Amino acid sequence: MTDTNKDVALSRQQIREVDRRAIEEYEIPGIVLMENAAKNVAKIILDAMPKPGLVAVVCGRGNNGGDGFAIARHLTNAGLDVEVFLACDTSQLTGDAGTNYHIVRKMQLKCHPLDTLELVNDVAPLLDRAVLIVDAVLGTGFAGEIRSPLDRVTAAINAADAKVVAVDIPSGFNCDSGTPSHCTVCADITVTFVARKIGFNMPDSAKYTGQVHVVDIGAPRTLVQVVLLSDTSD
């Protein structure tokens, strides 16, 4: 489950290429890759729980958020007390992320909206009840600076007295340069997919990633070597 390709580091473009080839060439549905990723993150979270209590899963609108919704489902099925915090406009949730969001809603998990500054100010304090927070807000596609109100969401995650597990990458962290934005999540554990990201090798990255676990998502392992040996810059 863990430490697959643990000594390999891939760029944003290379990770996208692994995903693309897994879906297009091997015909693995994207939602299957997402499900595998979520199950493996959930296993690590179950081992990392500091004590019984609330798990807050904070989800953005992209595939990182989709992972978060699926993780919330697996943790609920494992008997944990889980609430979802929606750092996105749910009307913009489409594709695999939208599918997993609708499953969570049909499970009647408690969901708190965090998609406006006013809601962040009102709802973010609820994160203080959690013993563990899952950061599934921004993924490897992020670069630059976090915009409002997401910067307030990441600040609230950091301010909470809870263990933080980042999904694939801490929100606000540039996976290529290793450069943090002005308000980047500081995770205790980062569960990253397929391989380490090259930004994890930069000085001071551990301040944001914490302990890094590399987990399998079901893409053929040979794809990593193929991508490393090919030119994916075009």
C-alpha cells in the first residue's frame, strides 16, 4: 500500500502524464484511481488517529476534494465520527469529484459550507472540535498564491489544535518548486500518490509536508519509469 516508488520524485506534468496514460492507454476509469487513493489515505488516517474524536475533512472543488469526499466515506464506514467542510461552491463540483460529493450527501454526512468569507468566519471555528483534520482543498495543480477565502480556510486548519493529514500535497504548496504560498497548510502527515513530488526535496519542505507516505492508486508501476524516460514537455 505505502512507499510505492518512494525513491522517485515526479513533477506536476509527469504526474498528470501518469494519470492520463493510466486512463487512456490502460482504460482505468479515473474514479477507480480516486477510489484506490482514498482507501489508502483512509488506512493511514486510521493508524494516525491521536485519540477518538471528530475527523474534519476539508474539501475543495477539484479532484483533491473528490479524494476528500471518498476518504470521508471510508472513514465513516470504519466507524469514525466524520464531518465535511466544503471549501467550494458545490454547484461547481463535476466529474468524479461531483460523484463522490453526491455519495457523501446521500450518506447524510454533516456538511458545512466554507465557500464565502462570511461562512469561513462563522464555520471555521468548528474545526477546533476536531482531533484530526484532512486537508483536501488544493492539489498538485496549485501554483501562485491562495486567494480569499481559501487562505482563511488554510489559516483555520493551521490554527486548529488537531493533527493534520494532507491529501497528495499540503494546500498552498507548489509541488514543483517547493515554494509555499503566503498561507500554506502545515501538515503532520502528507499522503501523496504514485511518487514523491519534486518540491518535497526542496529545503524546508518538511515544515509543510510533515512525514510523507507514498501510496498506490492502481496505475501500473511501469508507467512511472516510462514517464521518467519520455519527454512530456510538449
